[in-house]
Amino acid sequence: MIMRPPSSALNRSVAMSIHVMLALLALATLVQVAGMSDPGGGLSWFLFIRQDIAAIGVILILFIMCQSATPGGKPGKRAFALLRATPPRWMLWAGASLLVLACWAGHYFVFQGYDLSRDEQMANFDAWIFTHGRLLWELPELWRGPQAAALHQLFILPIGDHEAWVSNYLPGNAALRTLVGVVADPALTSPLAAGAAAIALWKIARRLWPDEPDNAAVAVILLATSSQVLFTAMTAYAMSAHLALNLIWLALYLADRPRYHVMAVMVGFVATGLHQPIFHPLFVAPFMLLLLRDRRWKLLCAYGASYAAIALFWLAWPLWLSAHGLHQASNPGDGIGFWDRILRIAALPGPGALWLMALNLLRLISWQHALFLPLLVVGMVRVWRERNDLERIDIQMMTCGKCRFSVTRSAAYLRYVGTGSAGDRHLQAVRAECRSAQGAVGIQFRWSRKGGFSSIGAQRTQRYVSTEAQKIALCRPIWAESPQPLGRALALGCLLPLPVLLILLPYQGHGWGYRYLHGVLGNAVLLCVFGWQYLKHEAGVRNAMVTATAATCLVLIPMHGWQTWRMAGDYATIDRAIQASPAHWAIVDDRAAPFAENLVINSPDLGTRPIRLMQSELAKVPLSRLCAQGDTTLIVGADALAPVRALFETGAHQPTETAIQSVDTRLKAAGCKIIPFAAQASRQTAG
């Protein structure tokens, strides 16, 4: 008989979720009002006010509805009855294909084909270099030295005296975009990663809950209706690839065969080198603790040695690339190596860092499925507190032998006594079904050299059993319900990045949701499924899930889509106007509007016209040589950037207008012809 949770379990989880959200709101608001917020985190507060508060209000209303609703159950039961049977394979692939197509279309319709942040631009910048068979691209003589700053050097790796350029990110994400670009649109890279993440998540959930197909369906629903997953997959961020590779790694790890562990290490090599080297190791670390707990020393050492080699390789990567310069790197800024960067940015967290993390977590919650937080809370609590209650053990001997079982409250013990007879000298596999308080789990025992049996995986092996040997194995349903070491590892994977990010990088900048936790969203979704497994037999929970899913699809996702389109639209319009200009140069007043410097992005070979320059760095450029190579210049000043200032509700910056007038005079004196941006925009509209 299946034990059901108390009837108020859902209400308690919703109440706890409300308390969590109110605590984060109070922390963020109080620090802001007290004037102790981080002055460099203005974008986080802007996004909180302009985007997240509305979604938080919708979610809180749904929470109140969940608490006041009377249990009915018919719509929910009817909807989830369709999920009880295992869907055919084609349905899974069709759903993943729809997810890929939706995210690909969103890149062009929502983001209007524009890379809003510098991180995205650098991924495509590096991919262009890799597509042309190089690891870096040499700069022309005119742009070497101090004048290279006018080309926008943020996140550019210092190579000699600006003799060449490539981003200071690791190359994995750009390499994936290069590979996809060989056969298709590179913009498909992140959507394909989202589809792969959904498939891997389904496989993991089916392995963990083989007799509960609705659990796998709920996992995929939570992932596919996450606005963070959807809108991040429309961008060139590395985070979609982080999520996909982490889930693929976990699926291989759980398969627990030697060849799958080798494949997991290969996936780990790519995942560590995607973007920054810290994210994937933080995901892997809790699962290494599982191996330590189970005393699987050989496998633990194999993983440890492999990841040590992976870490050394990727930590050396920027140093090796930077060494290609003929001169010593000038003005390295953030530093060349990752250790230099870590030492520069690491700081004890203060009120400003806590304020930023509160905003980040609120943004994370508001960009997920409406029932994400209550399910996550229940899942977190269950994996740490619950105790298994094994009710029945079914044994099927694959070969002859003598086995004795004894059952305790939370485990089953298997004892084998060898007799020395020919029939008992080899013991193959013993299959057992441990029926816990909340479901069944299939376990396959296999003989180990150290004596005893291992219940990890489903490998069928045959080991020699010495005569008159007495071996004992502990049957723990590791992949069943709590307290599973696996569930705790998933929880640690979600929590471990938080203190690291609080110390190193509390400010995320642009991001749809909290992108620095994007790689562990799979962990969070699986923990939500642990919560669902506990709650789903309670009256009203299925109705709440259906209602929350409908609200997510009909309210939250469209609202986030409009907010994202509004955020990217003005930048994309200005970018298209610059692209359409016949000028040789485009000078952007990068201080006239927030993030106007991100409009200064050029192809690595500077072959695309107009070449974009930052007005604030133009004093270092010899304008006579500039105008000798091309005599038409487009000025993108404060007037052109007025829509962006209106978006951020900032007024005109008078000093930048004066500076632009000074640059205008200098350009005319050097022989350049000026094309005002207003005239260019009018020409584009007329065309």
C-alpha cells in the first residue's frame, strides 16, 4: 500500500515558497532603500522593476489560489491519465524538435536576430575565426597598439601589443557554433542544446522512476515551460550547452558502465571548456562524493585524474594563446590567466553582493514554471529528511547458489554462503525488487572483487566465489526515493555554486533568468520531480499542476517574450541602421546610453563595413590615416540612441554631445565626410 502525504503538504510547500519569495523581496528592497546596493548592479535592479515584479505577482496570485482551492481532481486526473502510459519514442523526439524550432524562431522574432550582450557577440566572433581555420585573427597595422581600444576590447584576450584578437572565453561554445554552422544556421546551436537537454532529462527520469512515466513527463514539462530555458536557447550564450552537457554527463554517469564513464569524461572535457572553467566542475563535484561514499576508489581516482588533466588543459589555454604575440601583452586589464582574474574579482560578500544575489534568485524563480518553487522546496526537504521503509523483497536467482536475505526498516541485507560445489562456484546476478513506501525500484546486484555486492547500475557480471566464503551486501535502493545519495548530490549541485558566485561574481549583467545557475537547472527540475512524486497522490495537486502549467504557457511565457522583444528591439533597430550604412566608419557615442558600447562589434578581419568605433577611445586613433582609408563616417550620437535612453528612462548626457561635436570637427579637418545617423535612418526607411 502506498503511503500518502498529509493532505496539507501542498499548502505547506506553497506557504514556505511564499515566505522564501517575501524574504528575498524584503532583502532586495531594504538594501536598495538603505542605499547600500552595489552601484555597478543597476541593470539587475532595472530588470527586477521592469520585468520580474510582474511575474512574481502572477506567481504569488497562483500560490494563493492553490491554497484556497477546493480539491476536485477531475481535470487534473484526466490530463495526467494520458501520461501514465509510456509514450512512444517518436513522441519524445517530436516534442524535442518542436522545442528546437520554437527557440530557433524566437532568435529571429523575439531577439530580431541581434546579439544583445557582449558574451553572445564573443561566441559568434570566435566562431567566425574558427570557421576560417584559425584560433586567433591578426589585426591590421593601423589598429595595433593603443588605438585598438577604439574597436572595443572588452572580453578580448591580450595577445602581444594588440597584434591579434580573440575572446578571453574558452572556445567550447564557439566551437559548437562552428560545427553547427558547417551544416546549418549557427543560431540553431542553442536550440539544439535545449532539445538535447530535454531528451537527456527524460532518459534520466525514466531511469530513476522506471514505473512512473508521469514523472518523466512532468520533468520535461517543467524544463520546456521554463522561460529561462526557452529564451536563453534563443541566444548565443553558452548556458544552453552547459545545461545539455551536464544532463548528458549525468545520464552517462548513471548508466555506470566503463565505456559510459569514459564518454562522461569526454563530455566533461567539452563542458569545462565551454565558457568559464568553473561551472561544470561545480556540477560534477557532488557526484564524486557519491563515489567516495560507496568506496569506489578506482572509479573515483579515474575521474579525479581525468578532471585534473582537464583543468590543467583549460587553465593553460588562454596563457598559450596569449603567448602567440611577438611582444609582451600590454594592458592585460582583467588578467590573462583564470587565476589572475579570480584573484582580481574575489571579495568578501557585503550588503551589495547579498542584494545582487537576492535579485538573481528572484529572477531565477520568476522565469520558471509557476509551480517550480513549491515542488523544489518539497524535493529538497524530502531528499534530506525522508527514510525508506522497505516492505517487500522479491528475489529471482539467475543461477544456483545460497542466498539469505534479512530486511530492516531502510535496507535489505544479502548474505551468500559458498559451498565449493561446481554449481555454486559462480554467482551471476541477483535481481531484486525493493518495494519502498512510495514505489518500487529494480536493483541488480553484482559481485565485486572486494567482496559483497554492488547495487549501482544494472550490469550483469560473473565473478569467482571462493569456497566457504561468506559475503554480505547491503541492498540500498539508491535510485529510488529519499534519502538517496543521488538526490542529495542533485541538491548540493544546486547549492554549491551560490557561495562561489557570491564571492566571485554576484552580478550577472544581462540574462533571461539567472544564467549562472542555468547549468544546474536539470538538477533543480529533478528535485522538483522528487517533490512531485511525494505530492502527486494528494487531492488537488494534479489540478494545481494543470492550472500552473496553463498559467505559465498563457501568461508568463508570452509576458517574458514581450519584455525580451522590448529590451532587444531598440538596439536591434539601431544595429540594422548601422549595417545598412554605406559609410566606411561608424562612430558610436558609447557613453550616451546604457550598453551603447555593445553596438561596437566588428568581424575579426574588419572586412564588414562600416567598421564601428567607440567615440570614448577615438583620441588614440590617428584620424588622418583613418580618413585616408575611407572618407565617409556615420555618427551614432545621443539623438540616435534616444530610444535606448527612453527604455532605461535616462536623460541626455550633455558632455557626450560636446565630445561628439569635437570628434565631428576633427574628422572634417582630417578629410572625412560626415553622414548624420538621422539621414541614414531616413534613407533606410525610404528603402
